[in-house]
Amino acid sequence: MDLFKAMQFIQVFAIIFSLGILVGVVDLIRRGTLKEQYALLWLASAIVLLVLSMWRGLLDTIALAVGVAYPPALLFFVAFLFLLLIVLHFSVIISSLSEKNKRLSQEVAILKTLFEEYKKKDDRREIADEH
């Protein structure tokens, strides 16, 4: 009976945790703090975890098929996999933004050099016009 209560506690905890993530992500999207394109993995993970937490039979069936003896461990493993996907997704985005930032810095440096050259030529013209 103690094992049953422990399993129920873990299930309730997982449901509350999944709902918290889901509500939190939706709220961040609503406020405009988190863009929709970045929230997709968070929403997907929260929904999958919520479904697996609530539908105990599905979790047990998947755990049996995969060979996991303790179904709640599979739930946390799925959460861990989603977090890895999210980290990979953000790593790709950061890499892209880093490359864009580098290119932009180079373009700004070129424009600054061209502007300074133009300014020197303009200063020379003003000096020549004064004489």
C-alpha cells in the first residue's frame, strides 16, 4: 500500500509540475516575453508530460514496451530528453545569432572606416576652400 501512495504522490507531483510549466509558458507568450517560435518545444514538452502524467495506462504501456521497470522514471527521462532538445534548439539559435552579430560588427567597422575617410576628405575640402 505504501508503494501505491508513493506512486500516487509522484503522479500528482508530475501533473502539477506539467501544468505549472504549461501555464507558465502560456503566460510568458501572452506577455510577449517568450516568442512563439521558441515556446513550441516548451509547450510540446509540457503537453506530453501532462498526458503521460494523467494517463497512467499509457505511461505503463510505454514503459513496458521500452523495458523500463519503474514507469515514473520514464516520465522523468522524457522530461530530460525534452530539455536536451530545448538546449540543442537554443544552441543552434545562439550560433546563428553569433554569426549574424559578427557579420554586423564587420559591416559597422567598414561603414565607420568609410565615414571617417569621407569626413577627412570633407575636412580637407573645407581647408582648401578657406585658402
